[in-house]
Amino acid sequence: MFYREAGDFKTTYAADAQTFPISFDRWRYYLVVGVAFLIVPLFLTEYMASAVLIPFLIWSIIAIGLNILTGYCGQVSLGTGGFMAVGAYAAYKIMTAFPDLNIFFVVILGGVVTAIVGLLFGLPSLRIKGFYLAVATLAAQFFLVWLFNRVAWFYNYSASGQISAPERSVFGYAVTGPAAHASSKYLFCLVLAFLLAWVARNLTRGRLGRSWMAIRDMDIAAEIIGVNPLRAKLSAFAVSSFFVGVGGALFFTVYLGAVEVGEAFGIQKSFLALFMIIIGGLGSIFGSFAGAAFIVLMPVLLKNIMVGGFGWPTDIAAHFEFIILGGLIIIFLIAEPHGLAALWRTAKEKLRLWPFPH
């Protein structure tokens, strides 16, 4: 078969420790990236961009952020929706205060503000963990949503309490506002998702990532061997919040365009992100993308089948969509509790040993 290490000789430690040690994996990765950047924009429709690809890319960034905190560092968080709101409102205030600032830097600065907020709410993790930490982050979720609802300064004293993204462009192509084209918005989100996934992969493979995993596996033993729990936990909260903040800023500026915090960033968003990393696989960058794809694509597929295929009324199809999706999640977690990333690893191992799979 074509999926073999035969002929893949390594002469340096760097080559042996690379992300894709098998040449077939590297070329497959280059192919996927090339198709995403060069081919997809040529055939992209408005429906495909707004219903599938843009939310998939944004939720992938958010899932990577939560996976860094929960999957790699073992700190459970239910405040993802609140941190998304911080990124969104920070981006809105920056866009209105600095109208000439490039949207790329607006989104990044929204993530930086969210990282600072996440650092503050990560302080309880130094004393509590597990269920109690989840409750503390849940309190952060409710507090942040309440804050953005009640303090009029965050939405510039608008009578409706809603915030709208002004039009911004990158290289002359609008990516926010009503004039933004689907391909421009898709490419903007794709570039950020690609860069942040690359950063996350390198962070988790480095010294900082090893300290996170040591805290996750056994925090007392990690402290004994020299890992600083203060630095490890707070850095995980900061980096995770940065990713979630960038995702929240994109969710507001590029995807929705106008939001009201209670509806757009409620507790359901926190659970949705948690389901993504559980289904995709904890402690896996690929699992973050796989989980986001499952949660985003499955409802679209079910809706097209039930409404477009069977002709069901939209309201009945919406109820059955929740039932079927929930049932699939339960069945999947029973069949493979380690997520889609574990299934992918198992399939590759069997392919490498074919025709003698174990």
C-alpha cells in the first residue's frame, strides 16, 4: 500500500519529531490546505459560506482554545460563551474608537483583551479544580453576559442594546458589513484559523504544552518535578481565552454582523464548544476541527434531508434535528469516548499495517 514509512529516512531529531513524519501525511496536508485556499473560493456560494464554512472555521478556532484549557491542561470551563462576548465587544469598541485600524488587528486585539479577562477569571483555578472550577467559570459566563447587557458603555449607549459591525476591508475587499463578499469573509477566517492552528500546534508540542499536560495528568507530581502550577494554569487560561476571544470577534464581525449578547453568547454556546472538543477528542488540534465539523455540518445535513428531501415542516424538522443530533452524540460517545481523533488514529494505524491490521 501507499501508506508506509518505507523510504522515509530521518537524519535529524527535528525531522524525526515533525508533525507529519510520514511523507504521505505531509502531501495530504499540503493538498487540503491548497484546495482550501485556491480551489474552494472559486466555487464558493453564499449559502455554503454562511451556513457551513465560515461557522466551521470560527468554531474550530474556539474549539482549539477550549481544548488547550480543558484537553491539554485539564481545567474544565463552562464560560466559553462569556469569553466569546468579551472578544466581540472588545472588537466593537476598538472598531468604533479607531475606524482606520485594520480589521486583522482589531480581531487580534479583541483576543488580547479576552486573554487578560481570562487571566483574571483563571485565578480561582489555583485553589479549586474539577466540578468547583466548572461552577466558577459558569459564574463568569453569567457575570459577563449580565455586564454587557447592563453597562450601556459597551454598546455605545444604543437604544436597542444591539451592536453592529462597521464595514472594514482587507486589501480592498470588504470582510465585514453588508458589502462583504462570501469569498472575502471565508478567506479572512481561513487565514486566521490556519495561523492559530499552527500556533496552537507548536505551543502544545513545546515546553509550555508539556507543562500543561503534566498539570492535567497529575498536578501534584508535576509540581514535584519542577512545573510551576501558577504559570501553567494561568498561561493556559490566557492562551485559551485569546483563541476564544478571536473566535468571538470573528463570530460578531464576520459571521453575524450584529449581535445582542444574551442571544448570541448565552450558556448554550459554552455547552456547544464543550461538545465539540468531547466529540472531536480532548487534547487534539485535529479533534477540535473534527468536532467543529460534526456539530456544524450535522444539523445542516439533517435539515436538508428532512426539509428538502422529505418535505417536512420547518418547525417539526427543527425538533427532530435536536433529537437526532443528541442521540448521535450519545451513541458516538458510548462507541468511542476518545472522540473522532482517536478513530482517525486507529484507522491510520490499521492502514499502515494492512493487510495485517491488529
